[in-house]
Amino acid sequence: MTDVILRFDYIDDEIMWPEFDADGRLRVGWVRAVSGIRRTLLNVVRIKRIYAYDGKLYVLYDAEDIQRYGQYLAYLPTHAIELDYEIYYERLRDGDCKIWRLSIGTLYEEERFIQKLFGVEVELEHILPQDMWPVNFSIIPLDVTLYTKRIRGIAVVKNPQFGDRRGGKTAYEGRYVVLVDEYGGYALYRVKNDVDVDLKKLSGL
């Protein structure tokens, strides 16, 4: 077997034709992976990691036959972020029938992007609407798509302040990475331990 990186637009969540070993653990199960008009099947047991960047999924896969997946082979982008995934079953209301699913988590896309880009630990603390604006700092334009998230601007600021249409001002204490989404909203990620952040690393995007 050989580890390869495969690139897809998306992966269906339903696991088809599941088979189990004597201990009840999933031994084989197939999901449909799609790239453009092409599609193939992946054995979920052979999926090792799932990454995302530029709206694509990158799967680290233990391929039983590399030629079978030749048209999906890719290099993992430098700024690809790892996504969590889990295999679970959904019991139907009628009877004892189960549907097995592959769930790919996208909750921490932005947080992991910041951590990978700058090498600092952050946590989401505030979400602000698009009708507010920065008072004591400027946003650096950016256009990065992860998987479900698109980032249109970024800033690193100590004690950021925001204004609103009522003339009010909201201030936060600490060092933050501020992301602007595609709709103009702001997400404030507090930098743990208030360590410095090297903005020069943005040049690699």
C-alpha cells in the first residue's frame, strides 16, 4: 500500500456497503468522492487525514492501487489546513436500520489557518457584524479560500477598537488576529500568551 494525496471538490457523507470484523469495527466502507465531472470511491478505513485549501479537499489516502486514483493525485498546498472527521451511524426512525456516515468538521478552519500561517495559538473570542469598522488599525486585503470559509482581509492588532453607526466604540484588550469574511463581518481571534505575530509570513500567500 502507498500513501498518496488525492484532491476532490467534495466527498459524500453516506458510507456505502459497510462491512465489519468480528469485534464490530468497520472494516470496509465506501464513500463517493467528486472532482469536477469525475468521481471515484474511497474506502473510509484507508483515509488517514483530510485537509482543505482553495475550496478543495485533500485526502491522505492509503491507496491499494495508485493507478486507480491517478487523475486525482495532487500535492498538498503549503497552507492547507487539517480538518477533523469522524465515522458514525445514524439510526433510522423506522426499524433498526442504520446509515453510516463520514462527517467532515469545518468549525475550526480559520483558527487552524491562523495557527499554521503564523505559528501561534489562538482562540475565537468575538464575532462582529459588517456595520462596524476598525478605529485604531487597518485591514490588510487578502483573498484566501479554505473550504467553507473565505477570508477577504486580515490584521494583527494590540487592543483593537471598533466603531459603530451610533457613534459608539467597542474596545478589546490583548493581541488579536482579526479576519474579515466575504460578507464584511469580523472575527477576532485572541493570540494566547500575547506573543508577537510576524506579518511577513503573509507574503507567502
